[in-house]
Amino acid sequence: MASVALKSFTGLRQSSPENHHSSKSLFSNPLPSTQLHYRRLNVLAGKSSPKITGRNLRVAIIGGGPAGGAAAETLAKGGIETILIERKLDNAKPCGGAIPLCMVGEFDLPLDIIDRRVTKMKMISPSNVAVDIGRTLKPHEYIGMVRREVLDCYLRDRAAAAGATVINGLFVKMDKPTDKYAPYVIHYNEYDGKVGSVGKKVTAEVDAVIGADGANSRVAKSIDAGDYEYAIAFQERIKIPDDKMQYYENLAEMYVGDDVSPDFYGWVFPKCDHVAVGTGTVTHKPDIKKFQLATRLRARDKILGGKIIRVEAHPIPEHPRPRRLADRVALVGDAAGYVTKCSGEGIYFAAKSGRMCAEAIVEGSANGTRMVDEADLRNYLEKWDKTYWPTYKVLDILQKVFYRSNPAREAFVEMCADEYVQKMTFDSYLYKRVVPGNPLEDLKLAVNTIGSLVRANALRKEMAKI
Amino acid sequence: MTSSMAFISSTPTNLQSFSSSSKTHFPINPFIILKPQRLNLVSVKATENGSGAAIAVEEKKDSDEGGNGAPVADDVAELGVKFEDPKWVSGTWDLNQFQKGGATDWDAVIDAEVKRRKWLEDNPESSNNDFPVVFDTSIVPWWAWIKRFHLPEVERLNGRAAMVGFFMAYFVDSLTGIGLVDQMGNFFCKTLLFVAVAGVLLIRKNEDIETLKKLIDETTFYDKQWQATWQDEKKE
């Protein structure tokens, strides 16, 4: 028991090697030509790209959310000339706002940007069977609830401090290069701070573009990345009386049921001083208001006396776009579609993919001295798919099995009462690794799952007879 | 843990407190539970929050007194009757009330739970911390489930398998002259037997064929979506 605690504790303390960028070359200082060019994961035979003389590699990042901010910081630290274009610097994104524990360590987040540490969750089945999960969490483990405007701002400021140029502007379009190594020309409207102004048109030449502009990505459109299915997440921020807020001090709730959502879940997440009550759906988008009412009904006793202070909605991608990469343009974060199924988690994966893409560019360009090409960017895709595919697949299977129907959801909640399930769930969520676990326990779990599903479906068949 | 909760002797739960604040009173008696359809006409369902459409409102959420943005006056119609049953005690079924001839009548427990779930599906209720639901279907022993659900289905499937098997044995015998015992020694016959058994198990209704095909597609669909970006690379 103690060794397990130690392992996870050091995992938190130890900063991953990606955090430290040892080489910090100055912008105008080209490295000697004899420097070797190591690539860890070779997809194609490495083409030798030309050295750039007189300047460093220029990369534009469109979108300044977690993905853009993380990418900008990594690029800037790697010696690359970076511009980050964000259209609304104080944007309070509609978002669940939950970040896993590993993000705090991997991205060196200061603890004061975390408003709340959620250590308990309540899962509520269609027939209101309520199960508390979180018993297996260790004292230092939690799910962090953040305000997106605070987190995004922090990451951008850090990128700026590392040398990136943050521009308040709206990306309009991008001209593809005429030549193999010719630059991309990006067109954007730069805002000058005056309220209501359209901004002045600016163009910039860059060698590579990272599209981090979210679910409705314009960069994705300009590279014909294709569409994805998306869920609509609808959320109401409700200020509830203090005594009711006490209950949500460090607890989040998940409501499942056909009334709340046919293919997702309804939630009550605590924020800094209010709760966010919401739900989402992929297949029944026109009924989202009905689902929201049902969610509020299910949580009614706990949010009684609350006042709705904000209503918001946003799309959540369900799967990656058909093309995440084209020539020297790569998509990261929501723009690429890196949101998990089942839980709908996206912040960590956005930031991590931004960082990974930036790392691939830094490496492929030897810290900004050589041009990058598509093969270098594909390294990022390959590394990403290899590292996180198990996580995505497992969550997809969970969603397919347990969000199918009310009996499946009843079984889901029943299974959550099991301690082994809780431990595995939290381990994989907090640290983003799919650990095999104890085979005997896994077998017991499989048997119990099948048992729960069979029982719930049997009850459902009887229900149909009434 | 759940079984210990079930054995708590039933104390009169203050069911009346549920509707203490309601302006209209519905006669609360167990017979309502048995006919949920009839009650649907009486209970008010939550409806769309149209602009200004005043619905019979119970506990209204605070409307904008503070002028904080434009908070909507929340109408949550909730005049539906909550689920009540004398055997439903402290968020679970009181097994003491299901005794029949000295032992627990599990069939009745299953029936009661079915009714409760059906009721809640038609009339979703707010989940309340003071009255948590802790019922777990695993308190009903495995043999009760098998006796009630598995055995009739198994009887049907075995009957089908027997009919198919008898006919196939007769048919093969009439064609080839090989008797039943010798048929079993042949590899091809063994394969046919396997296919017949699998068919009887997997395909029980006409719709199952479509369902199986869809399932196979489903399991690989997500993988295909992830692999899509690599199709480009191969073309180059």
C-alpha cells in the first residue's frame, strides 16, 4: 500500500522530461551544420529539409486556449519564433472545467488557479440509486476545477514570458504555399483594443501553422480536415444558497438516464462560487432544453432556491477529424477532435496535444534551424495515437456498453459501487494511463458487470410487459 | 452493506413530508402505484420553459431581484406524485415485508422493483440526499434470477436446438446413410453442429441478424475514425 502511494506521489513531483527544454538557442544564432538530427519515431525516411539562414523557424498558433497556450510555450522555449493569435483574451469558455491531477504536475500549474478540489463524485442512476465514489482516493489526489478564463490566461502569459508573441486578433484565412518550402500567409484582423472595432487587416508569413482554434476551427476548414460528429453540451450556471453550496464543497454529481440524456449524462459541477448544471447529447440535439429541464428536476432538491446567472452551450467533438494534418499545418485540441467519449474530457488532451505537436516541430526543425515538413508533424500524430489510443478506446467501449439504455446505466451505477472499479477509474482518469490491474479482480469485475447488465436488462423486459 | 439496510425494521417514514409543501393534494394510496398509466393523466409533467408561459409552479427559483444579467424565472413544474410504497423503506425494499412461507419471495421483490423503475421512467424524480436510494439488484440471489428469466428462455432455445438437431440428423441419415453416432465422428458434421448451436444462441428474433451486423460495425467504427488521418499519408 505504501509503495503504491509513493509511486503516485513521485509521479506528481517529478516533472516529465518534456518540461525541460535544455537547448535555448538565441533567435539569430544558427547552430553548426554538423549537428545531428535525432528523430525518435520515424514514420517515413527522414527527408533532409533545408537549413534556414538568417532567421529562425516561424510558427503561427491560431487559438489561445489550453492547446494554443501550451504549444506556444513549448515552441518559444525551443527557440522558435512564435505568434499566438487569440480572438478574445478574456473569454470565459463554457466548459466543465475539470482537470486531472496529472495536468497540475505536467504543466506546472500553480495551485491557486484551481478553484476547487473535487474528491467525491456521486453517480445517480435513472431510478435514483445514488452511489458515492471517491473512497479510494488518496489524500493528495483530486480532480481540479478551474475557471477557463484563469487557466487560459495563465498559459498564455507563460508562453509570452517564454518569448511568444500573443496577438489579439481573429484569424480569417490562410494562403497555401506556392512552393515546397514557401511560407504560409495567414490573414487576420488585429484588434487594437477599441470596443466594437473590426480591427485592421494584417498578414504574416509563417513556415508552419498549428490550428488550436477549437471545435469550429477555421484552420481545419482551410485544410479540408473534414467534419466530425459533435455533441451539444448545454449548461446553466446557478448560484445556490450557501448551505446548499456546502454540499457541493468538493463533490460533483453525474446523473444518467433517458430523461437526462439519451447518450450522455447530466452533471452538477461545483465552480468557484456557484454550480454548473448541464447536460449534453449527440443524437437528440433539438431536445436539449428538455434534457436540461429534466436534469434540473433531478437535482432540484439540492439546487433549490438557486438563481440562474448564465446560460451557455458549446459543441464537443465526438471523434477526431478525418484529417488532422496537411503539409505543414497541424490541428490540436478540440480542433483535432481530441475529446474522450464517456466523460467528454478535453482540457488535458488539448494542452497535451499542443505540447506534443510543438515538441515535434522543435525536434524536426532542430530548434528552429531547419525547415519542418509533414513527416516531422506526423511524428506528433504517431506519438499521440500511440500514447493515448488505449485511453480513448477504453472510454469508447465504456460509452458504448453503459450509455446505451436505462438498464445499462443502472448496471453502470451498480458497478461504480465496487471499490476496484473506483480505483481503476480514478487511476486511469487522474494519471491518464490504462493500467492492466489485477487479473483476478478483472475477472471478478467482468463477471459482476455481466451480472449487473443481465439483471438490469431482465428488469427492463419485465417493465415492458406492464 | 445493502442487505443490512434492507433488514432494518420498517419505521414509519414521514412520507407526508414529501407533499407537505404542495398546494394540491393527491390521494396517496398504494393502489396508485399499481396503475401508473392512469396517474399520468393527472400529474403535471415538466414542460418546455417557454418565454413567460406560466405553469402551475411549486417552489419557484428566485427571479432576478439582484438584476444580475438576465436570469430566467425558473418554472419547474413538479406536481407529480412521488413514488411511494409501504414496502419501500429507507431507500430500499424491506425484505421483511416480502416473506412468503418463511422465506423471502424474490419474485415479488423483482416485481416491486420493476414497478418502481417503470414509475420513475415515466415520472422522473429529484434525487434527494435525505432519502437516498440504496437498493442494489444484487441482493436478489442468483438462482432467483435464473429461475425467473433464464430458465424459460433456455427451455425455448433447447427446444429449438432439439428440433433442428433431430431434423438434421434424420436428413443427413436419409441422404448419406450414416447414422447419428457415426455422424458425430465426421469433421464436417461437427462444424455444422457448431454452426447450428451458435445460430440458435445468437439469432433468436429476425431483428437479431441486423443487430449483430450493426454491433460488428460499431466495434470497429471508432478505430476507423482515428485511422482516417493516416489514409492521407499512405497515398503520398
